Amino acid sequence: MLGTFPSKNARFSKDLVVWLDEIQHRLGDLPYGVNLVAHSSNDRYQGDAQICVDMKVPVIITSLAPAPDLVSEVHAYGGAVLHDVTTVRHAEKALEAGVDGLILVCAGAGGHGGRLTPFAFVPEVRRFYSGPILVGGGVGTGGGVLAARALGADGVYVGTRFIPAVESLALPEYKEMVIGTEAKDVTYTPYFSGVPANYLVPSIVRAGLDVNEVTSAQGRAFVSGSRHTVKAWKDIWGAGQGVGHSEGMHTTAEIIDQIATEYDTSRGAL
């Protein structure tokens, strides 16, 4: 098990330093990871990346664009870099940048998910890559983990299942919405960022937006602060198609134990 978090979950870069200090103090030599949006649209990328390098974060996960310079810096202190990809071409470009592993973000993933199913994506990438592969997209049960392994993946990304965890810093309303929704309540649209992503429909309704306009959008139509007072990601909440797997509020340890039990049960059933 490897726990990771987006660097921007820490509201400011100075908070990120405090978070990393606490994580390292609590975990000791155990690994953990930080997700960095390696793109010019992220005005904190350079600063947060430098903090992660200076503090020798064991695993860095990059998204949107490969970062070969960062890969070199992380490798210099013995760390590893994984990269989120949504297409086969993105996977090829990431490997050219020297990353240590790929995270195939498939259809149904929370946030900026891809369009490919793991049944197509994993075998295509395995044709030219034998290194570490993780699969993300609707995985929230032990059976899903087993299925990903059967496809040829080494592990999975589980995100939405942990949003309502007791330890999660998500707003109580967000946790309640995740617990109370199912796959039918997730919509895939580029309306908010220009890149298609999965969002919870009830959060769109709650914000007073036209759901039909949002779901039918062919490109970005939302500009925070101009037409609306709500903000994407802050008020419009992301979740994957596996949102229905969360049936209550549990501790992280309880969720992990349940997934492990489901994995063993599914494997035994086969």
C-alpha cells in the first residue's frame, strides 16, 4: 500500500512543507507519494516540485505533462517518478522522459479520467512496456483489484473510495454526497477545465448550474468568477464511477481491510 496526495491539497506551499515534515516523522522509512500537476497552468508546480526534491519525497506522481528534469532530480536522491497517462501515446512520451512507472487513468476515474477501458489500455501498453503499471478508474473493491492484476497491471489507484474516510480532509457535505451517490450520478464533461473530467451531478445542481448545459458541453464553458460565484473542484466535486462502493464513513484502515478481504474472496471464487 502506498498513500499519496496532490501537493495542492496543502493550501499554500509553506503548508506543504509542514505536511511533509509530519508525514516523514510519522512514517519514518515507509514510502509515500506526492502528486504534482507538471504543467504551466499550475502556478505552484515549480515551487512544490522543489520542496519535494529538497525533502526527498520517495515517490512523485506527475500528471498532464512528463517532466524529464524533475525525473533526473528525483533519481539523484533515489526516488521514483510515476506518471498519469490517459492514452497510449501519452504512455510512450512518459517513458521517453524516463519515468519509473505508468498510471493508466482509464474511463470512470475521478477527476480527469481517460476514455479507454483497462481491458483495452493495459494490453496495448504491455506490448511495449514491461515495467510497473497501475490502473485507475472505478476501482474501489477487492474484485476490481484482482481484475486489474489479471489484465497485467501491478496494482491499482483507489481514490474515490477514500474521500469519505474518517481521516479525510474533505468537507462533511462532500463525504455525505459520495456516500449517497452511485455511478449514475457522475457526469463526464470538459465544461469546467477544458479537459473532460468526472464530476458529481448533485454538486453541479447544488451550485445552481444547468446540468444539461454542463453535461452536453463540447469544451470549456465555465469561467470562475465571471458568470458564477462557484469554483471548480472547490464547489464542483469530482468523483469516479466507483462512487457507489462507499456505503458509509469508515477509517482508512477499515477500508483497506475490506478491500483486502474482498480480494481474497474474489480470488477464492475463481
